[in-house]
Amino acid sequence: MKSFSSSSFANDHAEVLDLALAAVNKHPQALFTDFQWFLYEARDTVFFTAASKSHFDKETLGNLVADMVALAPQLSHGFVGARPGQPFPKHLLDAITHVEEVDEFDGYPDKWVSKSPDIFERDDLPLFRVSAVVRRGGPDEMGRASMIQVRSSHALLEGSDSALLTRSASAGHGVMSDKSNKVGLGARIKGTLRGWGMTFMYVTLANILAPADKPWGFKTLALKRHRLRLLANKLGVRQRSLMFALVTHALNGEGEERHMSKKVIGAAYTMLDGKRHDADDDFFRVRALEAKFEVIDDFVAYVRKVDDTIDKIEKKDITKFQVMMNSMFRSLRALNRALPFLPGKRFWRFNGGIHVVLTLVPPHRTYGPMTHGMMEPIYCGAWHPAANICTFCPGREYITLNFSMETRHIANVEKIEQLLLKVEAMDVAPTGKVIVEDDSV
């Protein structure tokens, strides 16, 4: 069958839309790439939330959804009865939108964030929801008239899509791999073999060793960007290295009591990379990397070690881990087609020794009609079974830290600001390094 991408749905070519419709009529997720399939089967979800000066009701919220689907046409498929590239009828808009009045916004957005299992309860509804809470007495002293939240299957939206939609820009994907940039045959064979090996090893180990479901929590934290910029310059490290170090050091604890590891913190982190190749996923822009951060009690030494670790990883071939992961997704999907009872429910609770996932999404800067009246801080995060995730979402003035973690880690989130204050008060000898930041922070 012809390969489809989400950008195909944005054009007016009747033939393409008819072919897409025929595909999803046979199977709702027929157009998903292997990576999308993996995230859909895992019931991964993402969220976006922010306050607004605007007052929302059912009609204005429905209009917002219509604008979202026009800019991100991938939202129009993946469910039974989907018509790719077509506007939603009113009954679907009513089913996926919700407006509630509240006296105050106390406790938001934390009280709003969850695993979002309701997205998957009905297979005949779009795989996202849009909600608003509106203040009864009008805008509060901060000018907030309402708060809005978008929740979606991670199979449909990633951080770069959220950033684009925040700017009222098109979030259609196109074919994200670069077919002209070939991965070497040796690297491809090695990645494929590693992918198949990891698949069978993970499926086996997961069904034997996967832990039971653990208590889970969600929390957000907003910090001034300028504050982090000044401290990163003082320490002579990248801003993202500082953020990674603050989170992992504070959550891991000090001395003999460690919550993740006493020696090495296993982390996966994400980045956007413009050097695409033909082994990349055709939908997602993001690329995952694997890191091991040596545990050091002294924070200044630790953050500089984290910065050196990241520097060494990214000077190497950063495609290796993602090629292996894409091969693993493809292998899992093939295995599931042959044996539908695999990989099994326990598989999704097995993290393979990764203590934390650190995701830095592109800057979220409001612009245009989609986010008119929206206010910072802007919160954006994700949930994946058994994965302790911290998502960093930069805006113009704030950067938010969005935690989806075991409750034992959530209890330590408050230590991040305590650590930040402590390090800001230190006299630190300069390193003499020249730090060049990318535009992701």
C-alpha cells in the first residue's frame, strides 16, 4: 500500500483522501507508523494547559478544536468512523469538549493532569480531548478568566506539534524521514539485529520481571528562564544540562539514601535533530538518546559531569539508539500481528533500567488566533506506563517542569527549588568553557 503521512490529509486531492479513508475503514490505525503504533498500544498520553484571558464556552471551545484539526490534520484519524482530513461533525465536537465553572483556579493545573485513560474508552471518538475551566466571577487578579487543557494520545501529537499550534502554525508532519540520506548497510543490519534482540529480550524479561502497578503522581513547577540562564552561565554549562542535573540530583537524594541509584542514573532524553535519514520514523520529529549520569554528591561537580556526558554523546553518531528503537517498534508490531497476545500487558510496565526520561520540547511562544489571550506559564507533559518523566517546556518568560512519576519521586519535587536556591548562593570558580546553546531553550 502507498505510504501516507499526516500532511497528506491537509491537501485537497480527492484521490489521496479517498485512499486514506479506505485504509482507516479497514483498520482505524492503518496509517500509523510503527512508532505511532507503539505509543497508541501503550496508551501513552500528552497534555498542554495554560491560563487565558478569554472566556470559553462550548461554542468557542468547539471552534478552537476545529482550528486545531485544520492545523494538525493527524487529529482526524485513528478512531472508528474517522474521515481523514475532514472537519468533525457537531456530535463529535460535543463529545470531546468539556466546559466547567469554578470559583478559583487553586490547585490547577496539577489537579487536572492524569494518565487520561478516558481518551481510549470509546473507539469511535477522536483520540484527544479539550477542556476549559472558567472562573464564575470573571478574571481574577492575575487576569485569568479561564484555563484550557488539551489531552491527546501521544500517537497523534508530540512536543514540536504543541509548540507549532501554540504559534498558530501548521503542525502537519509530511514524511519526516529523509529517503535521500541513507543509513549505511552495516549500521542498518546492526540496528535491525539489535532491535529484534531487544524485542525478544524485553518481551521475555517484562513478562517475568515487570513490577506491579505503582502509585503514580503528577506535579508541575514553573521557573523563570532568566534565573536558569544566569545560573547556567555561572556554572559554565548548557541550560539543559543544568535542568537535567537539577531534576535528577534533587529527586535522587543525597548520602546513603538514594531514590534512583547510588552509582549511575540511567536516563533517556530527547532532542530535535535536523539531520534526518531514511531509517527515521516517518511521523515523529523527535529523536531519543540514552545517557548514564554518574552520581556525585557535590552538585557543581555533578552538573559539569552531566554537561560533559551530554557533549560526548552528541559528538558521536546520535542515530544509533533511535535506529535500534525504530527497529524494535517494527519488530514488536510484527510480533503482535503474528501473536496478538504479545507483547502482553506486563510489557508496558517494564522500563529496562531507565530511571528517568527527560524531555525538552521546543519553545512554546504564543502567537496568532489559536492562542490569543493565552498566558504564561505554559505547561506541557506526557505519561507513559512505568516511565518517570520530566518534560521541560520553555516559554518566553518561564520554563515549566512537568512531572509524571511514581509518587515517591513526586514527594521530592519541592527539593528542586531548594537545591536551586542553594547553588545560586554559592561562589563558583569559572570553568573557562565557552558554551554554545541551541535554540531549544
